Amino acid sequence: MITLDREKAVMGNMLEQANAKETKYPIPIDIPEYGIYIGESHHQPNFTMEPMCNHYTKIYYVLEGVADCYVKSKPVHLEKEYIFVVPREMWHHLKDKDNAPLSLYILAIENSSMEELQTFSQQIDRLNQLSQKHLRPLTHHDYAAYEIPRMFRKILYEQRVSMDGFVPAIQATLLSMIVAINRIYENVPTIAQIDAANPTFARIQKVAEYVSQTFHEPIIIENMARMACLSIRQFTNQFKAVHGVTFIQYLHYQRIQFAQKLLAETDQQIAAICFESGFNDLTHFYRVFKKMTKVSPRRYRLNSRYGITTSDKH
């Protein structure tokens, strides 16, 4: 069992490494024998990257900065907390924006890393197919994408601690991550399927933006449907078609994401955080929070203080 002092020491070491030396060129990716590796790259303002093509799948998680990732010569916008899958055997390069150099994690996955596990082979192949089809980052607007950074932290922690059993722990977390990303991709339309000029699409986006700014207020689906000039049935169907989740799931995500921030960064009472996040009932808040994050608000607060990624059950 890992003691709290051990956790603090490990997390302190991780924070020191997070302030690694900035680099002008892409960092080398040295994938170990088990086929999974997270590298950490902090770009200098004059960072330069030539187009490259890798035999492995890459997943970027942006910590800071703004950039375009050119894939098939087309720019894909990246910024803080964006997640982007670069399919294997695809030419790509990063171009940072002026005065906003990237800091990011790079998860490299050998497709043969768990080839004996048929489920993994199917999921990694599916990930490469879906990411090529979509070629867009996952953002805070994508329901359930909040799970991915937690999994990044888990893999990074296991990689750096390297305790007994760390390889299967990394493999299990990676498989969960790939399944989560695939489910998101499968539930959202591709860029080609979305007609941004469609007035209904524009109205749905307007509602989503409104909710992201006013989630702490009482929000009634009938009023949102009226804002989109649609019936309730049309609104619910169109909202899910555009965002891949129901309107209520999207609203809960906005509220829980805000609650997570307050839990991690303040000492406010959980009841107060529940109220500020837009929930009127503490029991309902606890139920929704645990359903979305897999831990209770109290456990989430403790974990965030020490970087621990364990769940309520040990």
C-alpha cells in the first residue's frame, strides 16, 4: 500500500519534471518494451517541427499554449486541455502560435503493445479509423472527454513510479482511455456531416454556448427549445445529433466540471459548491458527480490535493 508521504514525494517529483527544460525541436520518443510511453514536451518560442510520420499512434494532451497541428496539410486548432489523436502512418507537424508555445503530453502507443489481447487490437484499430475520419480535437464541449486527462495522469504516475504491477496498470488504463475516446468519436458527427451554415445547427450551438456560461442558473429544457425555435422533441434530437449527448448530459457536464474546479482550488463547503454549480439538491449533486467522475466530491477533493487517481474503493 502506498503511504500518503510516498504519494506526496512522487507527486513532488512529477511537478519538478513538469518544469522540464524547454525544447526547440520535438522530443525523442523512446517507447519501452511494453509499447506505451508518455513524453512531456515544453516548446521554446522558436520551436520548429518538420513533417513526420510515425509507425505508432499518438495522443496529444495540451497543457498550455496554442498551435495548429497540420494533418494532411490541413490545420487542426489546439489549445489548453484539448486532446488530439494522430493516427499511425499519418504525416503531421505542429506549428505554435506566436507568444503561445505549447506544453503538452505525448502518449505513444505501439499497435502491437497488447496484440495478444484481441479486445485491444480491435479498439486501437478502431481508434485509428475514427481519428482519421474525424481529424478534430476533443474539447470540453465533448461529453465524457473530462475522463481522458485523469487517465493520462494515471498512466504518467505509473510510468514514473514503476512499482510492481505498473505495466498491467498502464495497459488497463490505456484500454479504458481508448474505449472512452472511441465512444466519443462514435457519438459525434464528423465535420463533413455538419453543415455549419444550417440555421438549426447555428441555433443549437448558440444554446450550447449559453448553457456553458449560465449553467449555474435554473435552466429548463422548454426554454432552451424555445431559444432554438424548435419543439422539445426536435430540440432534443437535434442537440444530440450535433453534440453526441443529450441536453441534460451536456448541462450536467458543465455543472460538474465547474464543481471539480471549486473542489480542487477552494476550501468551500461541498453544500455551497453544489449550490454554486447549479444543483438545488445535495443528494442529486452527489449522485450525478459520482456517476460522471467515479468518485465522491469529498474523495475528488482529496485526490486533487495530492494528485491521487484512486477511486473510493481501495
